[in-house]
Amino acid sequence: MQNVVSMALFLCCFLVFFEGTESSLRELNLSRRSQPKTGLCDALIRPSGYHCSEHVVETEDGYLLGLQRVSSSSRNGGGIQGLPFEIIHHFVLALSSSKLYSYFINYAGGDAWFLNSIGQSLGFILVDQGFDVWVGNVRGTHWSHGHISLTERSKEFWDWSWQELALYDLATMIKHVFSVTNSKVFFVGHSQGTIMALAAFTQPEIVDMVEAAALLCPISYLGHVTSPFVHRLVGLHLDQMIMALGIHQLNFRSDLCVRLVDSFCDREVECGNFLTAITGGNCCFNNSRVDFYLNYEPHPSSAKNLNHLFQMIRKGTFAMYDYGLFGNIRRYGQSNPPAFDIARIPKLLPVWMGYGGTDALADVKDVEHTLQDLKLKPELLYLSSYGHIDFLLSVRAKEDVYDAMIRFFKSSKHAAYL
Ligand SMILES: *[C@@H]1O[C@H](CO)[C@@H](O)[C@H](O)[C@H]1NC(C)=O
Ligand SMILES: *[C@@H]1O[C@H](CO)[C@@H](O)[C@H](O)[C@H]1NC(C)=O
């Protein structure tokens, strides 16, 4: 029993950290925060004065994903110009303030591109620059719509990792945008969004629909994650224990989780240093917006996804999910899971990458490993003071990151259409 409890504590603390006075801990009750019941368009995008339409697409394996198409209200009546853009994101969103530190694994809800002001958030900036922006949301997130036959309470609903997010969800969303707009898409991803992209782009039928891509905090290898705390959890085999316990869905808003975090941080651990310990420092985070972020983040994900990410850390490989010897032989016809060979990504695909010197998840060594293995030569932006979250939520991200990224997109060969 003791083991079960401490496992659960570690799980929760890996996912959500709080620090501060007892009162600030009590103030922060994630389960009390109800996520908006409406769609992402109504919740975040239309109130800022943009046109937004909701789309639902079905994956090969039956999941119903939400996509939002956003355009500027000044482009009258939503008559959309420009090139299609898909922004899929990211794996970790971490938040902090002087009173509170929290850490979320965020498995790709599209809201994170719209959480800062209109002049700071990439989603709004791209629309204002004349792009036709489609916002992607993977299975299991708040903005997606379940499954044609499985309920979210079933074990089977959560039987997936980033491999399915890449080969089914990303493929389906790109295909939809490609067929509606009849043109190739530009892609932007952050963190887990880049894992999905680098895996998906090894598949010719997917990458053929992509015009150019920007990867923020690019990850294909996780062998050099520097975060000591993550290593501790990997060493404890937290992921395998969760699965052995029969937990399939990671629900960060459950009462149990929140209570366990409270007690863990109260008694045993100075939770305040965890944010930096896990993601690395973030230079340009707006502490006053934490409460607002918490209305939207974090989104649920699957235990199998955590397990797959930990496999990457343990083995240093970029490969399909490891089912163990017999499972692999049954599924893949070989004893090891097949690798995603990023050298197969076409040499001529224009790629832009932004990475940071204090990012403890997309570590510089791992980024260099990715660059070595790629045949293509990406345009690079290295910011020594930037951490994992800065690329998404820095108050200076426009000047520091997005302006250069947009110049890259506009200079790529179809820019004449813009
Ligand atoms: C959090 O809010 C929920 C719903 O209002 C409540 O039932 C629960 O007791 C609260 N938990 C804590 C730790 O305050
Ligand atoms: C930080 O967030 C607060 C609250 O939303 C906002 O008023 C302020 O302008 C933001 N600061 C910066 C530098 O963007």
C-alpha cells in the first residue's frame, strides 16, 4: 500500500507541482476549475475578434479530432486567403509564479497557441500575417470529440502513444487541411508536436503534403534529458508502475491527484525548485497569467504515452512503442521496435528549428544528435537564455522567435501566394 501511495504521489508531482504558502496551495484546486464547455473558437478565439470555425475529422482508428480554422475579422466574412498552416503542439507546458509553481505535461490541446495577448501569441500573429491558420488537437484532449465507438472510460480509448498521434492524428489533420485548401501546409509544432512531426515526416505519403515546417524545441532523441527529477522518475519505473496499476488515463484534474500533490509538497519536498529542475529555467514567463493558463491546461493523456516517452529516455532511441520481445515479434515481426529513421525525411523539405540553452527536455546534445541524423539542413535559431516553455509563452517570443520563423515561411518557395 505504501508503494501504491508513493507511486501516485510521484505521478502527480511529476505532472503538477505547486509551491508556496499553505493558502496558495488551497487556492489552487485544479478539479474546481472547470474547463470551458464550449469549443476552442468560442472560448478563446472569437472573443479576441477573430473568425473561427470548428471542424471534426475522424482518424483511421476511429478518434474524432477537433480542428479550428482561424482567420482575421478584417478579411471580410471569413473569406480566407493565404496559405494553410497547421500548428500542432507540444508536450510540456510549465507555469510558475512567485506564489506557485506548477508543471504540466500537456499533450497537445491547441489552446496554448492563444494564451498570451494578441501581439504575443503565435496563433494570432500568424493570422495577422495573412496565414490561414488551422489549430490541431490530438485525441484525448479537451478540444477533441471522443471516438466513434469507445467511451473515454474504457481502457481501449487510452491505448495509444505519440506513435498513433503521429501516424494517425497528425496524418489525418494534415490530410484534411490539404484536401480542403487544395494546397500543401506549413507546419509549426512545439515539443511533443515535434516528436509527432519528425516521426510522421519519415512517411512519404504524409510529408508530401507539407510545404515547410518549423519545430520549436525539436525532439527526436531524449537520451540527454538533463532534468534530475525526470531521471528519478524514469529510474523508479513510474510509467510501468502506473500501467501495472491499471491506470490508463492520466487525469491531472482528479481530486485525488490534487490532494496528493498538496500533501506531498507540504511535508516532504520543496516543490518550488521543480519547475527549473524539470524544464530548465524559462527567461520570459508572465507570472501574472498563471490563473488564466490553468483554466485551459493541462489536458488529459494516456499512461502508454508517458511510458513511450520514458522508453525514449531509457534507450536513447527514436522508435516505435516497445511491447517487449514477444509483443514486438507479434506486432512488428522483429524483436526490437522499428526505428523512425529521420534520415528518410526528404532533403529538400524546408525546416526551421528554434531551441534554447536552458531547455532541460530538448537538450542541446539531443538536438545536435537530431541534426546529425537528418539529411536536410534546417535553418537554426539558438537562444541561450530560452527554456522549454519560452518558445510557447515567452512575453518576448514574437521578437525573439516568431518574427524570424515567419520570415523563413515567407521566403520559402510558395511565398508568392501571400
Ligand atoms: C476542490 O474542489 C472540488 C469541487 O468544488 C471539491 O469537491 C474538493 O473538495 C476541492 N479539493 C480541495 C483539496 O480543496
Ligand atoms: C502579463 O499578464 C498580465 C495579466 O494578464 C498582463 O496584464 C500583462 O500585460 C502581461 N505582461 C506582459 C509583459 O505581457
